Amino acid sequence: MNQEIKQRAEKLKQEIQKHNYNYYVLDSPTVSDEMWDSLMRELIQLESKYPELYDPNSPTQRVGGEPLKAFKKHTHLIRMASLDDKKTKEDVIEWEKRNKNLLNKDFQYYTEYKYDGLSLALIYENNQLTVAATRGNGKIGENVTENARTIKTIPLVLPSKNDLIKKLKEFNLDHVIQYIEKNNIHKIEIRGEIVLTKKEFIKLNKIQEKENKPIYANPRNVAAGSIRQLNSKITASRKLSFYPWSMITNLGQKTHSEEHLIIEALGFKSNYAINKICNNIQEVFDFYEKINKQRDKLDYEIDGLVVRINNNQDYQELGDVAKGPRGAMAYKFPAKEAVTIVEDIKVQVGRTGILTPVAFLKPVVVGGVTVSRSTLHNKEEIKRLDLKINDTVVLIRSGDVIPKITKVLKEFRTNNAKEFKMPKTCPECNTPVVVEDILVKCPNPSCPARTSQQIKHFISKKGFDMKGVGFKLIEKLLDLGLIVDFSDLFSLTKGDIQPLERQGEKSAENIINAIQNSKKIELSKFIFSLGIPLIGEDASVVISQHLSSKVQSPRDLIKEMRNKSIDYWNSIYDFGHKVSSQIYEYFHNDKNIELLNKLDSHGIKFIQKELSSTKLKNQSFLFTGTLSKSREYYQDIVKDNGGTIKNSIVKDLSYLVVGDSPGSKLEKAKKLNIPIIDENEFLKLVK
């Protein structure tokens, strides 16, 4: 073990101890929980790898046990669904709008804490606790009944019918009382969250420290591990709490707020007085801001709010989507962070020649995903961050957003930090690079990296869609000199492919057939396959729609494109000068014309795609947000029905179709008074 590792471990301990002091003693946290956990994980890894680093005073953690095979499986009769996450006001507003459109009415909301613990389902038969099961995958969980019985906030026996009715009278729930009196209810299922309060967490870690044992990372991990202990005495010693958030059984409740009152009447610990009934979405936002400011002072950890349509009938009518119910969502608090080390910065060359610096990271889990690299976009981003190789950085990942380095922790910078500079020559072909504003570019059109990427783009599903022609095969063909550009693919024979490693006669035949069968292609796909800078799938469709029906081959395409000026393409609203220039320059470049003529000589022909209908003729669409099916699925419907796809918000856009988390496009569309519809409304247009 070298001195550098010792210094790193010592620095980690100092920083963690400082943050512990701020959090536990001063009650003034200076970093996020995620950052703190990330530092802890790194220290654990070092101390595990190098036992000589052991220090009884080290603030290392011990995470609770993993799910054990000794637990029996339990199948939930009703799936324990998870909730869609919403992270911005815009997300929440769109969620409400979609639900309003479906039922054509306003809603009242029940807003409650989203506990950061472990979900648990409790089943009572004839008032006796018979099963306690974890969520698992939503359908099958683990039976942890013996451990759940040790939790004092979980009743082992529910009140008798008379006692329950007596309590319900205090809540003026007469219709619930009538339902209970008329029906024999033998089974009740309550769902909620197992949590460890911050107070108990602190007590537990004090005991750990007193006994010279490692401290735990956070309350959630202790709760999750404790409920999975084979020895129920260990679970009992942890003093866990159970907070219910749902009752599956029908006892005549008409609203979710009534459900919480019934749960309280059944003898459970309730947060009804803390939760809030909101009469409109603005009240939800106000409650969110209030709790977000207060959450560090709460007795337990929460990571957001659960917002549910209060009326049960409305909630049921809205039904479910793939992940969970439409009538409820998790309004999450700000994004997740982690701390890691930039082990290296390498440059990747794209098909247009742009050199992109990429940070190679020490793998770290952030937002539930192991991240090992993050794009740095360009040289100016590195300068803005003042980032060096071997720096310790804060990595943020919110939802499905690409992980991003947001900050360099300079207090961790050591003497081995190395400055990164963009290369002066292309790392693939050694051609001197050119600088265009903030971008660094390889100008060599024959650069191996560019050629490889271009051919992969050419054969992709959105291009020639050569099924069975994989990227590894392309690399091998280039290495052996069997192809120089994508037109050479059509010259290959079975004899060229068969001698290659792992290629038999049949597979070679299939590859050649796939290449030859791709010669008939839609004009828009052909244009996309050429890899013209700034020209994506949607722009390719627009270009094809501005060409005559006489364009049936690459030679025809050359002739027509040479007769169209930059001003012509610039007159198309979506394009603008940069895009128009790229189109014009591509078809006035001698090397590109030579390539197109080679494709023509190989018999490439353009085919007209048969339309399902012309219902969407002269209408344009843009899709944004998370949809129930892929964006390509809906875009194909538009094209099949004669419509066009836009790649940005423009004045002549016919419709913006939104899913979950639509982002900035929604606000832009509103400002331009562009019609905004959801998936169901879109499908009605083509029915």
C-alpha cells in the first residue's frame, strides 16, 4: 500500500468526521446525504481492500443485511406498485392536466410524506396479524412476519368491531360504520413504510461507537437490513417504526383521507394531522415548499411527497399505467448526488469529426445506477469546472438524465492532479485539429474513427437497416481493408465474409443477403444514412418531402439537390442557415458526389412508403416527455398517416404531444399557442 492511498483514507476520515459534526452536533448539515454516503462508501472500500488501514475511530459504516434466502416468498394479491416520479412544477402541472383531460373534472388531493424506508404489506385475518411481506418486485416479496411482530407500532391484534365503530364515530365516518355493520370483513391489508427515526439512528450509532464498532450509513439502510435479519431479536433491538400509507381493503371509505382515519382507528401510528388535503395544485406546491424547508428537522428521513387524488372513485377510474397508478405520483425533492474520482479524461472522435472529452470515473452508484463515465462536452466545460485528472468531483444524476459533473472538490486535490489539454492532433489519424468556437474538430474525412462511425450510422436501423451486419464485423472489415467506405459494403461477396473468425458459410450468406436486400430504401432513410452534419431523422424526412417524385436513385438525388440553393433550404422554417449550409455543402462536395455515384452503380433505388392513410397530411408533430411507448412508435404513426415530424418548437407546429416530464418544450409551446395534446388525444386523430 502506497503513501497516496494512506493520505486519501485519512482525508476521507477527516472530511466525514467534519460533516458528522456539522450534522449531528451542530444540526447544520453542509453536504447532501448522498454526498456523505458516497464518501462513506469509498472509505469502506479502501479499508476492506487494505486491512492495515483499520482504525477503531474511523467513521466507517455497516449496511444492513441483504435479502436472505431463508425467508419464504409471498405473492401479493394486488401488486405493490411504485409511483411515477415528478421533479418539477411543470411535471406536476402536466400530470394534473392529463388526468383532468381524461375525466374532465377538477380534483382534490391528499398529500403525504414519502418515507425513505422499506415498504411493507401487513395482512390481518380475523383481526390477527398473519403475514408481513416486503414489496420485492411488486408481485412477489419476502415473508418477514416474525420480524414485523417485534415492531411496537405494528398492532398484533386489531380492535374488535365494536371498538372500531366506537372510534370511527369520533371521526364522523357514518357511511364506513354502516358498511362494516353490513359486511363480515375477515381480512384487512395495510401497507406502509418501515423506518428508523433519526433519533434511534443516532442512539444506535452511539452504541456502535461505544462498543468500538463501525457506524451505520443512514436510517434507511438500517431499517431495510433490520427487517431482513434471520434473528428477530436483532430486529427488536433496532426499535423500528411503521408508518401506514394505504389500506387495500374496502371498508366503505370514499376518500384517501378517510382511509387514513380508518387506519388510525385500527390502532396504527398515524400522520393524518401532518398530512394535508389540498383543494388545488397550488396548495400542493405550497405544502411541498414548506416540507422541503422542514424535512431536515423531521423525526425521520423523507425524499419527497406522495400526491394522490383524494376521491377514490376518481382514482380508480383513472386506472394504471405501466409503472403504477395514474392518480398518484411521487413529487421528489432535489436530485441525487455522489462523490467519485476522475481517473482519466479521454477524447472520442464522432462521425462528424468533433472531439469530445469524456471523464472516466471510479465507478459509483448514483440514482440507483453504476456510473463509470461522464461526458465533459467541450474544452470550455473543463475550464469552467477547473477540472484535472485525479480530482474528486460531485456527480449528479436526476431521473434518467445523463450523469453530469457539477463541481470539483478542490480540498481533495493532491499533488498527482494532472491538467488535461485537448490534443493538437486527432488521436485516431494524427491530423492537426481545427478549432471552431468551443469545438475541436478532426478535418480529415478519411479519419478511421470518422469512417467507422459513418459506416455504423449508414447501416443502422434508421438508415439501411442491414440486419445481421454488426458493428464488430464493420471494424473487422475496415481493419482487413475489405471496405474503405460504406459503398464498398455492396461489393462484398460470400467469399469475403466466410473466412473471417466466427463466420460460417450460412452466416456469410445471411450477411450478403441482408446487404443486397437493403438496396431498396425509402428516400428519407437514405438521406439520414449519409450522416450529413446536423441532419437527423426528422430533418431527413423534411428534405425528402421537398423533392420531386422523379428522385428514384442516388443519381437523381444529385441532380435535384445541385439545383437547390442555400436560400431554398433556408426558407424552410425548421432549418436555418447552419442546417441549410450543411445540406448545400454536402451535395456540392466532389468526394460525396463520387460516393453517391458509387451507390448508384450498385443499384440503390428509392421506394415510396405506402401510407396507412392521409389523415395527418399537412400536419406536423413533436413528441416530448416520457411516453407509454417509444417515441419512434408514435413518429412512425405520424409518417404512416401522411404527417411530418418537427425537431423543435416552431410557429407552424400543428401539435405538441406530451408525456411525463415534458421539460422546456411545453413552456415554449404555450407561449406560441401551439395545441398541446397527450397520447390518447393523439391516437384519436388517426382513428
